[in-house]
Amino acid sequence: MPGEGGGVPKGGNRSNSTRTVELKVMGTTETMELPAMICTRVGEVKELLAEKLLVDVEQLAFYYKAGSYVTVQKDWNEIQTKTLVKGVRSFKPQAHTWPHPIGIIGSGYHGLKTGLTYLKDGNSNIVMFDRNDKVGGYCWITAANKHSKLQTEFGSFHVWWGEEMITEKCGFPSKDWGIWPRKEKVLEHFQWAAEQYGVLPNIRFRCNVATLDIVGDKNALDRYYALGVKSLDDDSSDIVKCSVLYNYPGSMTKNRIIDYPGEEDFDGYIGYGMNDDCPYEHLEGNKIAILGNGAFAVENCRTAIEYGCEKVYLVTRRKNLASPRIPCWFVHQGPIPTPGALVLKMFEPMYELVGFGDPWEYWSVHANSDRTKVNIIQNSRFGIGDVTFLAVACGKLEYVEDTLKRCARHTLHLTNGRKLEDVKVILKSLGLLGDYEVDRLHKMKKMVGSYCDGDWRRVLMIDATGMNAANFTTFSTGIGTKGFVFSHKYLHDHPREYDRIAKEGYIQQLPVNEAREKEDKPAYVTDVKYSMSAGIIMSGYCPAVDQDNQRDPIYKHRMYHAAHPVELTLETVKKEWDEYQAKWKAQGCTADYVPYPYTREMIDGYFKEYSKLLGIEVYIDGRTDHWPAELSAVGKKEKFGSVPAWHDRDESVGMAQKAIDSDHLKWWGGMAPQGDRLQTNQKYFGFP
């Protein structure tokens, strides 16, 4: 007697002949095809599908249509050629439904990006908390002064960065946003994005998350975080339950306070170069000294010069590398990370023009003898801009490699004996410190990877301090934040996947950062080497977290040449370069005219060298017609389980392999897991 549902009787012969089975999600038009044998059982296909969709096999039910009837297929039946699947919404991995909202502390760049990502993915069960009355975060609402500009290009920074974030109104940035917008335009873009994605109703402004309690067993899916939320406008407070928590405390937010002997005798203005703590009315016609050499110090140099100061002394213990605008633009358009050696080569024309020294000789540069491989390690990111270089060339800015010993009236006495005289303003940009309140909120002693005290459902991210790179994907936050959010959201959407990698030892391999009180560094303050290590370990254990990042190289290249084409970029930088010189001449500057050091022909040469080094053809005009259509078509997604359409094209495979190698080899060369700890191996770079 035949088995139920058309199956072969138990114990009967099994046919190994092949066939194709079409699965269709019940109630939709979505289908997928699977190769199978005549004897393939329903239970076998269920187990395969459950594993790929990250669901429990018990929630899947298979049916087939016989005439006007829909009949269930039993697990021991042979799978029907046309099978209806119930229990999933699509053939994509199914997102877990948490009992409580996703909590996001902060609506600055990182927090807003997280909220937009969840809304774009159709999950509105989120709640965000912010102390401000609008989106934008501490960095742009408070820390930036009213004249601050975006140092990197808008294309690398806009908060909807990423192919998966594209909507009808939020696509490649229009030229209306500008290339290097000022503070008010940057804040406008945050507000506009929040409106377009519909996230504003999910944000609780003017409140502070004051307490956090963990309720439930640490391994239970119904565990939650009870957040004590206090209003900043009145005495009200309430408890908000969240199943997952993203915490973005911002960049380090406290000025490093250093008082120097004799400050009381200085008889001028002494302040810190943040939060509009700058005496703009005292800048014009005066000499000022800026202490420090990070990005904020460079930004204060630009502000002071734009306000017509006579001269700026930037006093720093040692001079950090800074980037002109054109190399920054080049890195951001590159589909594959730009080798550090080429980055330094692109620095050379500007450094030589203004007498800034040989970039290869800077303390932060570690290169082999023939200058083909380099690792750049410094405690701050590149200050980016052309105006500081031009100011040096015109005598408006002087880098002074020394430290301040003491002050006298309008005078700075330096450690090496030099005196800077007739100085009326001192701005301290001596670095920023973390806030121990963040550690106390989480009751944590350490970070494990990106996890507060090793809790994978409490992730935390700051702009990691410093620089440690041999290849450069970006000088900005857009790309890294997108990767961070997408990767962690993937695990939170699919907790079964986290369970799998945890059992394989994932947590034990992650770097650990404990508070260092003597250095005034809370546990949550990590550097770029730490964050890079944590990210690569995650993608190594769970390659699926990078699936949505695989098309970033194509996206960034096409987007950049659409938003900031080379002709417009060159026209803009030259125009501003000449406008500064005309303004300074009107103010009495007697320096000779300084020509802009980069030309289209020079940039074209960088493209040719980049193409030769990386084995791909990338052109200055951004054209991609020579790339395989399957590779360059933005928005195309492969079917679940299918082989990429470009798998048999050598150039496409080569681009993918180089993109992988440039990150993974860089990491394995500098920091590789050794048992339960990490060790440095600089020999990979050719170092002694």
C-alpha cells in the first residue's frame, strides 16, 4: 500500500535519480529551486531549510496541492516536486522577534544609523534615548564650534551610507549637500534623514538613561534590561524594558585638563578648543597658540585663520601626519583599500610645496627600506584639510615641536628655551577623556570585543582612538559604522547563529579591554587596533555578518564619482585655495602666490598606479563599463543558496579576493590570536 502523501512505503526501494524541487512560500509569489533526488524526504529538506533560515525546524510545515485540496506532507514522505512552505515569511534568514524593544542610547551618528537601519529593515520595535532635543549627538551639537566644517567629504559621512540604505529620496548624495558642509548643514542632514526614514517617533529626547538592571538568566532569550530613564525637563522618571541594547556614548567627551605654571600672569584668554569655547572676537589681528595636534587642534587652526588672526602657533610634542583633501577623496572612492605607501606618495606634493617635511620620515610611519610597505601608527586620526598647509606656506601657521613649560604675560616659555611672544590667546586641544559614568551604568569592569562585560546583547561603540593601518578604506566614520551596525544586528536578528559561534569559542578569542585608572581610561574607551581586531574575529567566526557588506566596494566607488566627481572636487578645492590667499592678502599678508599642488593629470597617475598595484582597472572618471555587468549593477541580489553570477570571471574573483586579503592579511600581520591572547607580529610587514 502506498505511503501517505504519495511517499514510498517504509522499507521500499529509494531512487537516486535527480530532479528539481520548487519551494514556494505559502501566500506569496516567492519561490526557490533545490536540486534533489527522487528519494529525498520532506524531513531532510526541512532540516536544510531550517538551518539556512535560522529557524526551528518545528515551525516549518510543508504542503502540496492536489486538485483543489492542499495536503500536508509528512516528514517521511518523498518531497513533492512543487511544495508549499508555511512558517516563514520569505526564503531569507528569519529575524527573531524579541519580547521587548531594541534599545538605542544616543541619537548621534552611530545611534541614528542604528535606528535608520532597523526602520529600513521593517522593524519599528525600537526605542532611542538622547539628552539633546534633536538628533546629531554630542560631537556635532555641542563639541563642534559654530564654524566647524566636515573634514572628510560628505559622501563618506552621510548617515544613510550604504547600498542597503538606499530609498527613493535617500540615494547617492546630491550636490546640494556640498562636499565639505559646515556644522549647520551637517545637523540639517541628520534631521532630514531622521524624517525620511521615520525614526523621530521612536526617539525620546531630553532624557537620561540613569540606571540599568539585568533581569533574568543571562542565557535566556526572555532576559531583558530594565532602564531607569529620567527626564531632563522635570522630575519624572520611568522604567523601560529592552531585550537588546546598543550604547553610543559618543567620542570621548571630557577635555583633558592641564594647568601650566604662570597662567594667572598670562593676561590673555586661555580656554579649550571645543563647545564654542573660543574667543572669536579676540582672534582678528592677534597671535594665538594652540596646544595639541589632533583633529580638533587642526580644526581650531582653520577657525582662527578664517577669523583673521595674524598668526597661529600649533605647539605639539611631535608632529602628526595630516592629510590634504585630494588623498582623502581618493581613498574614499577606491573600491579596494588604498595601500599606505600610495597614501604617503599622494601626501608628498603638498608636503614638499609647503616645507612640511618628508611624510615617510614622520615618527608614526613604519616602512620597509624600499618604501613599498608601510604601517602608520599614531595616537590620533589624520587632521584633514588644505588650509593648514597653505597657512604654513604663507606664514600664517607655524608648527612648533615642543612643549609648554610656563606662561608669562602674553608669552609662552617652551621647554627647549624658545619664547613665543605677543600671544593673546591660548587654546588647549590636549585630547579628550572618557566618562566613567558609562562603565558605572553597565556595572562593568571590562569590554570583551564590542560587548559590555562580554554580554553580546549589550554592544557599545565609540570612535576608536588613534590609527593603526597598512591599507586605508576610509578616513571617516560612515563605512565603519555601517559595518558595525549591520554585523551586530545580524546576530541580534539571528540568536541561533550567535549560539553557534559562541560554542565554537568566539568569545574566548575576542580582545579584552579593562579600565586603566592611572591613564584615566574607562573600560569602554578602546583604540582602533582593538576595534579592528574584534571586527575581524567576528567575521571570521560568522562570515554571514559580512554578507550585506560585500557590495560596499562597488557602492562606494560609484556613489563617490556621482556625488563628488573629480572635476567638481578639483574645482572646489582650487577655488577655496585661491579665496584664502586673496583674503589673507587683503589682510596684509605679503607671501607670494602659492599654486595648488594637485592637477587632474597627477590624480590620473594615482589611478593608474592604484590599478597596477591592486590588479584592477579603476579610472579617474569613475566609469565601470569594463567591469562585469553582474558585478557593477548596484542593487542586484543573488538568490538564496545560489553561486554568484560572476563566479567564473577572473577579474571579479580577483577583486573579491583582494578586498578580503587587504583586511585579513593586514590583521593577521599585526595581531593574530595565540591561544587565549593576542600577539603582535610585525615581521609580516617586513619590519625587524
